[in-house]
Amino acid sequence: MQILTNDTSVTLYNARFNEAYHNANDGALQETLHKHILPAVALKLDFKKLESKTLNVLDICFGLGFNTLSLYSVLKECGFSGMVRVDSPELEFLENLKEHPYPKELIRAKEVLCVLEKKRAFKEGNFNIKLHLGDAREILKGFLKEIQQGKREKFNVIFQDPFSPLKNHHLWTYEYFKMLYALSSQSVVITTYSHNSCMLYSAFLAGFYAYKVVQKNVRDSVILTKTQDTLKLNLEFVEKVFKIDIEHKIRVNPKLKGLYD
């Protein structure tokens, strides 16, 4: 079922998880850009040294492809010439996804999706996408094995964008975040729309620090990192960024402990 969102972009409803792929009030495209793509790009890219940068991106989960397609579009627009490798787990590639009415901002969406549907991989110049179908947890275990064998670099950007903790519990647990910690570089930027307290506690136990991003046009989002450095997001739509005190949350709500083990 198609859902027209507030920014006029269209998302879908997933009957299996009983949830839409995007928040209709935020808008499918605006949610993607403001909560994932633009914050990650702003934090990871030094626009004076674009040629020397390599982005290893983990997009969980592919869904309608908004994250990966938006990243492709934004990096094209800003003239990024470094290498980009996107790996995206997904349970199944949606039928007729190339027929979805994508917004004009997602340049060449249909062409990219046609190739992904047939080959599960897309490559153009410095931009590479690989789609991995199956259980994301098993796929991540495979990535970790490749990293340990020296066949893969660690991820420096992760879009943590599966269905919500209430609908897809397994991709928000302590064990899951511990896996993300092992898969990610020391300077990783993890973006997510969720600020569920149990999820934040699980990420904290795994070793991540959490920062809330307060924005003008969409609901607040969260960025996870491995360091306690102050995050500076010089984006016009960001009002403020502050560190979330997980230990305080635990003190005032001790029931958090154990809920997501």
C-alpha cells in the first residue's frame, strides 16, 4: 500500500512488520536526508580533501532504497570523487520496486534498481552498491569474518534504519550493537531515527556514545559514535546536538537493564 507523505514523496506499508518504511509526517525523502544522509556526509567528508576519502557504508536495511539512492545523489551533487562502497542487507528485494514513484531528487533511481534486481550489485565509477538478501544478523557475521581475514575494511558510516524496536526487535539488541561495534571503524558515524531508551541502553553497553540531533523540519534523531568528542553539525536545519546521558536514564529507570539483552 502506497502512502503519500508530507513532503509529497511516497513510501510503502509493510504488512509483515505492520509498519511503514518512513514516517509520513516527516516525509520519506526529508526523513532520509535529514536523519541519515546529510548528517553523515557533514561529519565524514572534508570537502577540501575529497579525493583522499573512502566511504565504507552499511545500510541497514535496504527497504525502498531511499538511503542508498539519496547518498548516491548527494555525493554526485557535491562532486565527491573518492571511493564509495555500500553494503545493504535486506530480507527480500521488493517486487516491482523499480516502478515505485521516487522523487525527482533521487536521480537514476529506476536504472539503479533495475540493475540491483537482476545482479544484486551496481557499479558506476567510484560508487559501488551490493545488496545482500537474507537475515541481516547472519550477513553481518559474514562481514565480520571477512574483516578478520583481511578481505574487507571496517565500516565508517552506518545507517541504522530497520523497522522500529517494537516491530523488529532483533536488530536493536545488545548483541546486535556489539556486532556493529566490531564491524565499525573507530571514527564511525551511525545514524538512526530511533531514540528508544532500551535501544540506547543496548548501544551504550556495546560501547557507543549517543547524541540527540534536534532539527527544525523532522523529529529528533540520534547519532552513535565510539568517541565522546563534541559533534558539530553545521547544517541549517539542525538546531542543536547534545550528548544523551544513558547512565542517568538507567538511574531513573532501572527497568531498562536486561530488557534488550
